[in-house]
Amino acid sequence: MLDYWLLGLAMMLIVEGLLPFVFPKLWRETFARLVMLADGQLRFVGLTAMLSGVLLLYWIQ
């Protein structure tokens, strides 16, 4: 079970690292926009990301 958690963490880190590695300027601009969002907007972005992940996991299985 721990292997799956570590695999998921490794995959998340790979995906998270792609944008700053390939498009550093775009990543910096996007991150600057995220910092300027209100708390409610940022929570909505987080909720959307979590729901997308859950739906993807459901679709895979």
C-alpha cells in the first residue's frame, strides 16, 4: 500500500515539475497570478484540482 502512495507522490512531483522546467517564464507568470487570488478563489482552484484527481482515479479504475 505504501508503494502506491510513493508512486502517486513521485508522479505528482514529476507533473508539478514539468511546467517550471519546460516553460519557466509562463510558470512564473501563472504563479504570480495565483498569489493574487482571493482565498475563496484559491480554495475553488484547490477544490477543482482535487475533484479532477478523484474523477481521474475513478475513471482509471
